[in-house]
Amino acid sequence: MFKCIDGHLVRSKGELIIDNHLHRLGIEHEYEKTIRVQGKPLMCDWYLPRLKVYMEYWGYYGKKYMKRKKEKLQLYRKGRLNLISIENFMFRDIYSTLEKKLSHYIKFKEETPDNRYCPNCGVELDKRFKKRKARIL
């Protein structure tokens, strides 16, 4: 288990990165929320209540996991639920990728100051780390 900035306890480093980024963007989110779709329980990785969006991080592989992934995707489709899927390959640039996927539901605006610096060493951070705030569309 990994503890996120907002206190959520998550199961993987990938989930830690995603949860912390949602928190940094100021997006309200619930971790591991269970809902019912057509009478079947479905536990999502995150639910974004103000956006009415569900998020899944598909971070594992294996026969059982892939079977469950297929079942979950079918339930999301049957329930006509808004879903953002995050795959491992997206971690090459997860911050931009996540914001791009979220941009279908919210608008981002840059906040000042334009330049941000690492609190540990003082090096200027690139544009991926500029503080952003989410605004619901």
C-alpha cells in the first residue's frame, strides 16, 4: 500500500502517481468506489463525482486480470458510464496524457507564476510541472 498526498491508500506506484496528480489538479475524486451496474457490483479505481467520470488504471497482466478487465469494460459500456482508461504505456508522459483525457470533461487554466522550481534543488521545472487548476465544463 502507498499513501497519497490526500490520504488515500492505493495499491501501486502507478495509482499513487495518478491519485496525486488528480489531487494536484484540484479534482475531487473517490478511490475504489463500488457501484452496481445491471445488478452486478463494479469497483472502479476512481470516481470523479463532479464530472460523473470513472477511471481505471489497467496496471497488471495475466489471464485472470485480463478476463476481469474485459468484464469491467463490458459493464461500463452497458451502464453507459463515462470511463477514462489508463494503460501502462501512457506513463511515458502520464501528466500530459491524463490532462488530455480529462480535457474532454474539464478545462485547464495555467496559474502564475509561469516558472516553477524544484523545492529541493531549485532547478526550473519544465511545462509538465506548471501548476494547473481544473475547471468543470
